[in-house]
Amino acid sequence: MAHSIVQFINGLLVHLFDILFWPFRHTEPIWSLIIISGLSGVLMLWIFGRVSQQHAIRNIRERIRGNILGVRLYQHDVRVVLKLQGTIMRDIFTYLTYAFLPTLVLMIPVIFILAQLNLRFALSPLSPGSSAVVKVTLQDRANIATPIHLEVPDGLVVETPGVHIRSQGEVAWRIRAVKPGQHVLNVNVDGHVTAKKVWVGEGWGAVTALRTRSLITALLYPGEPLLSPTDGVASIEVQYPALTLTCFGWPMHWLVMFLVLSLLTGFACKRLLGVEV
């Protein structure tokens, strides 16, 4: 049941974000990230406004502003200032309790959004002629002694034999990309075949580094279906190069840009949406 739910959620969100990113497929990735970050900021602000006690938050903020003004007006009266500061601290704590539950609710869509952005902005496809490591982790370490083969299509070449790390139950190969396209390699563990997609080409897009059987991990790496428990493989990982994003000539991680832009957009739109934060 949980397996089907995760598959459905991942499939639905991947298709939805594919539609959102479709108009930007021929542009630099920075522009699509800016647009999505802004839309995410507005969405998070709207959700916060719907699930939080806006009237109570507004009253507390007004009290805090008034008491801060009182501190400035009575700064020479130590007793009054201390009393006002105590009231401010109490109101800040109350405000945090009002914001705690909405923040927990916001974490759910934020995690799914981050997973979709990580799918598209964290990694770059392999360039033709470049190499990458393919790492297979077995469910049972004892199966490391069974025959394990890596089978690749014409667009890929296996450069090294499998390196067995018995203590970790892992086998690793180095492959080389030959021609652009979406290729499928197969891991054959004693006759059980498990597939993994490999992206080769220029530009940017949805690139999945990891295919796994873990439900939690699959939510963070949503690009491919969950592995079957009967195949004997816990995960297949392809080590892609990182996607380079630049803002005004400065390299910047996509997560930093998303957090900054979404927060700025949210604060800029709070009066427009009538939301107190």
C-alpha cells in the first residue's frame, strides 16, 4: 500500500513539474528557478495565511510594536523598561507557539517542492565522452559472491570490471557516455535484471542519480519508480556532475537561491494577500 502511494505521489508531482518547466526548457536554468521560487514563495505565504491564527498573530505583533515603542519612550525608567521587555519576550514566545503548527504544515509541500527542484537543478547530464561511476548496493551483503553483471546499450560503454566492496555489499563500475539520449542500463544479479536510466547530453533537465527501494529516499529522489524487493538490489546510483548555476556571474547553489527568492517573494506579497507573518 505504502509502495503504491509513494509511486502515485512521485509520478503525479513529476508530471506536474514537467508541465511547469516546459515553457523554460530552452532557456538557462536560472530563469526557471527564479520563476518557480517566486511562485513557491506565494504558495507558502497563502498556505500560512490559511492554516495560522491570523487575528491572534496580528494582535501579538501590534502589542510587540507598541511595547518596543514604550521601551524607547521610557528608556530612562529602568523598572518600566524591564517590565516592557518581559512582556515583549512573553509575546514573542506566544507568537512562536502560534507559528509552530503552520510551519509544520508548510514543511510538507516544501519537502516535495525541494525534491522536484533537486531533480532538475542539482545534477547535469553526462556529456558525450565523459565518464561516471555506477554503484549498486545489494539488499543482502551475502549476495556479493553471486554473479553480478552490468549490461549497457550502444550509447554507453563499461570501462572497468565491477569492483566488489564486500563489507558494504556494493559493486561499482565506471561507464563512459558515447552518444546523447536517455539510455537504460541493466544490473543483472544472478539472473534478476534491474534497470536504471542514464541521461547523456547538453543542457539541463530532470536527472535522477538514485533509484532505490527505500520509501523515504524515493520521496527525495522521485525521478524513477521504486525498485522491486524481489530483485535483490537496494539501490542503483549514477554519479553525475553537478549543475552549475550562476547569478550575475557568481556561482550559487540552487537551494540557496530558492530559499532567498521564495522568502523575499513571500514577504513582498504579504500585504497583497493580507497575510500576517
